[in-house]
Amino acid sequence: MIMDLKPLVEINQQAIRLLYQELGVANAVRFLNQFTMGYGDYTKERDEIFGDKSLDEIIAEIEKR
């Protein structure tokens, strides 16, 4: 049996269209986001933002705003 293999870009486009149709845009995006690695270095950013502050200190700063 010979299969007609589509280019990967075409398969991706078709799959995304189907997800949008079946799940709606918001849920399709939520589904797709679980497969991305994200960007940046959260651990480094968290340390730069919060340092050694306790949860209570962070909450107090938020409440001051």
C-alpha cells in the first residue's frame, strides 16, 4: 500500500483547523500551550524579583499597591 504523505506544514495547518472547529479557539490554544516549553528562565527571574522574601512579605507589598 502506497501512502500519499502530505508535507508536515500542511498536516499542522489541518490539525489546527480541526482543533479550532472541534474545541473552539480558546480551548484549542489551551491544548496547544501544554506542548510548548515557554520562554526565558523562570527560576532566574523569580530569584531576581522575589529574592529571599517570604510569602508574607510579597503579599504585604502587593497590598500596598
